Amino acid sequence: MSGENVKMQKSKNTSVLLGAAFIMATSAIGPGFLVQTAKFTNSYKANFGFVVLISVLLSMIVQVNVWRVLCVSEMRGQDIANKLLPGLGYFVAFLVALGGLVFNIGNVGGSALGFNTLLGIPKMAGYFISGGVAITIFLLKNAAKAMDTLTKVLGGCMIIVIFVVILIVKPPIGIAIKDTFLPSESVSNLIPAILTLLGGTVGGYITFSGAHRLIDAKITKEENLAEINRSSIMGIGIATLVRVLLFLAILGVVVKGVSLAAENPAADAFRQGAGEIGYRFFGLVLLSAAITSIVGAAYTSVSFLKTFNKNIEKHEKWVIIGFIIVSTIIMAIAGNPATLLILAGSLNGLILPVTLGICLVASQNKSIMGENYRHPKVLLILGIIVVLITAYLGVVSLGSLAKLFS
């Protein structure tokens, strides 16, 4: 390969690695992410910094373990599960795809709310515009490149807009730093928020989105491990940056004694902190978060199904488009899919320990990882600890299923 070709390949790889990081991060940064951050900042004030810190460390353990195993083995999550125990992959794929569909319905709703806040577009029209924008991405000739570009541009847009709001509200940075490392709140009171953030950052389909993107781009095997690790950590880093900036923007409002509206705490924080322009800014943030999450959820959910049927793999683009259409129609009919979102939250709590556990077992299996691969022991041990923590989350999340039938 000539020097020019090597340079072009390296540039292409860098773009894909950054795209994989952004699709993972923006999949995590959906409407629920914004509401969670506002709600917990309102409740815990500067102590929420500690919640973010611990959840980030746990998320990084999950992400690096999963991405290493999938990319070195060149196998998607469902294929690894089937290799370990025939039939298990079908169960995992069903859980992930169902969770992805339900969250996508919420993402369509969040996007419509973003259009309404930013431009005053009625919600019903917003549902179909949102679905149409996401579908357009996959109709383009190079859909993968368009998806990478969209997530990078809108992800960058969110960061800039939230930073501007921070400059307006002037949060107490010193107090935030102090309570991040030495919280004044009892740590036991912060555990539910830590578990919620963990599920929302790497639960369900989210942690697989970037890894599956790298597999599709053939950035795999042990020889690319440094790049795979860098991309995985970058994904968590981008999601964390947005979380921290959003936390500071909202903290700058709530420390002044303002109580946020329960029905839409994030929008209320932006409006009370920066007036009408702040409210419009929030619409842009919500729209960016929701659109990128629609794209990420649809792409990853279908990637869990395509290896089970040649027709799905052959017509992947059209299956993804169908997935988005179904999400949009259900949102338009249901209007407010609260019951479905309760189910989705419970599914996310159950999926993470199962999928991480499968990856940890696979990391020790030479028929999956190859004869020469050695999974770092520290990652394995930390991964086992996170499986136990998230298994507890899964058991707790089952309780919310009772609300479906009450």
C-alpha cells in the first residue's frame, strides 16, 4: 500500500472511530438523559457531581470490556451469546431490539417536543418530521458516513449550546468540584441515582451501538485494540462531557432556590436560567439529542437481528427504515407511551448484567477470542463487580413492571 493510500486509510479509520464514539454517546444522550440529569440535579444539587463521577467509572468498565470482546472476536453481541449457549443470542437480541423499539418511541416523542419548543411546530406534525429526518439519513447513498456525520454535528451542537447557557447562569464551580469528590449527602442516598445513570449510559442497546459500528467498518482484531479502546473511552467521554455541562447549567439555576417544574425540569431550568432564549436553546438540545438517539437506536436494534436472517442483513437499510416508521406510528397513536417507557426501563435494568456477563465469560473462551488473546485480569474482576451491581439494579427494576398492571 502506497504512502498516500495508508494516509487515506488512517483518515478513514479516524473518522469511523470518532463516528462510533459519537453514535454510542448520542444514543445515550436522549430525552430521558436530559430529564434524568435535571431531576437529579434538582434533588441533590452539587452532590449530583459524585453520582456522575461514580457512574462514569462504572460505565467505562462496562464499555471497555464489551467493546474489546466484540471487536477482537469480530462477533456481534447476539452471535457471542449464541456461541456460548445456542439460543441465548436470540433471547438477547429480542430483549435489546424490544428495548430499542420502546426507547425509540420515546425518542420520537422527545424530538417532536424539541421541534415544538424550538419552532412552535405542533407535536403530531413533529412526530412525522422527526421520523422523516431519521429515515432520510438511511436513504442516502452512504448511510453509514451520513450517520457518523449527523451524530458528530448534532453532538457538537449540544455541547456548544449548553456551554453558552453555563456562561449565562454562572454555576458555583468550586462547590460542584468539592461535592463531586467529597459529597455532603449520604452516599447511600445517592446509590439509586448512580444505578439509574449507569443503565441510561450503557444499558440496553447503547454500549453495543459503537462496537457494532466498528465491526461493520471492519476495525477489529487484536491489532486494532489500541484504536478500539480509544474509541470506546471517547464515547463515554463525550456522554460525560454533555452530562457534566448539563449538570452545571442546571445547578446554576437550582442553587438560587428555584424549584423546577416536575413535568419538564430540564426545559424549565433553561427558561428560568436564560429566559426565552434559554428555552429555545433547550429545544435545540432536545431536538439534537432525540434525533441522534432515533438513528442510534434503530441502527443498533436492527444490527442485533440481521445475523439471524440473510434477508434482514441483505435489506438492512429498509429494515431500519421500517423500524423508524413503526416507532413513529406508535408514538403518533399512543401520544404518551408512559406504560411502554416503564417496561423499557425495566428491560434496560435486566439487559446490562446479562450482556456484560456474557462478554466476560466470552473473554475467557479461546474459541471466541482466539488462542493468543489475554483479557486483562483487572478488567475481568471490575467487570464481575459491575455485573453484581447491575444485577441488583435489574431486580429492583422488576418492581416497576407491577405498575404496568396496576
